[in-house]
Amino acid sequence: MTIARVLAVAAILFTSTLGFAGSASADQVMEGIYGYDQGDIHAKWTIYPSCVPTVGDLRDNLELPVACRLHVSPNSPRVSGGDARLTGGQWAFSTNIKEGFQCADGSWAPVQETYKFDDLTMTGTRSVSNSAACNGQVGPKIVVSPFTLAFDGPLPIPVDRYPLYCDPGGLKRCR
């Protein structure tokens, strides 16, 4: 009976402390112009965040990076861009390239590029994969290359990271 009382008191204390929790603050989300370096490939990525407030306990919006997308725009045709999502602690996006590499007969074979990067360490990987191509002369493969990012400067225009207005209280409809 004593163990049950201790557990009940612990449960009451735990739930009461949740009621006094303060509002969540936003984690920093990448925004700006970043240098992309992958061996002999040097480019710039312009990253614009776009986020949606997530609903916590209906008192305050939670501004968390899991509800964000990073719109990555490169300045070089040697590097792809896309909309990155936070997955497993890393930002990731994939791009299909119709004319990924040229076959010996002059035709083109498609590739898929997948970028994954960590906004804390500013490091990532670029994976380029292809299926069997060029009439069977090229087998399927994946080439993974590491890259680094470095902050170069702010965006040329201000960005509203949370562009939607969410109704206070109740259903938290956003528009």
C-alpha cells in the first residue's frame, strides 16, 4: 500500500508541474546565405525557412523546427536545391535529375541526389544514386560525398518565419 501512495503522490506532483510550464521558445532555424563546399565543388545555398506553429496544450503555440521546411536554392547547376525537412535530427531533401549523366551513345540517364545535413555541425552528405542505365553498360550505384556549410550572410530580404496567424485558444485554426 505504501508504494501505491508514493506513486500517486509522484504522479500528482508531476502533472501539477506540467500545468506551470512556461511557453516554448523557438529553436533557431537556419536562414541566410551559406557557402557549400564539397571537395572541388563550391556553391552558395540561399535558405529560406517556412514554418507552421504547432499546437501544444492550446495555451501557446509551440514554434518548433519540426514544423518547418527549409527552401534551399543553389546558385550553381552542380548543386541541387529543394525543400528540406527535419528527419531524425538532420535536414534532408531529394531531387530527381532527368539528365544526370551522359551515356557513351549520347543518351542521358537519370540520377537522384539526396542531401542530408546537420544545422549544428554544419556538415552533411550528398548521395547520388542511379539505376542500371545506358543499355546495361552502367550498373546501379550510390556515391556518397561529404560536404560542409558555412554562414556567409543574412538573406537579402526579411522573412516571416511563421507567416500563418493562428486563432488564440480553442481550435487554433491557422490562416
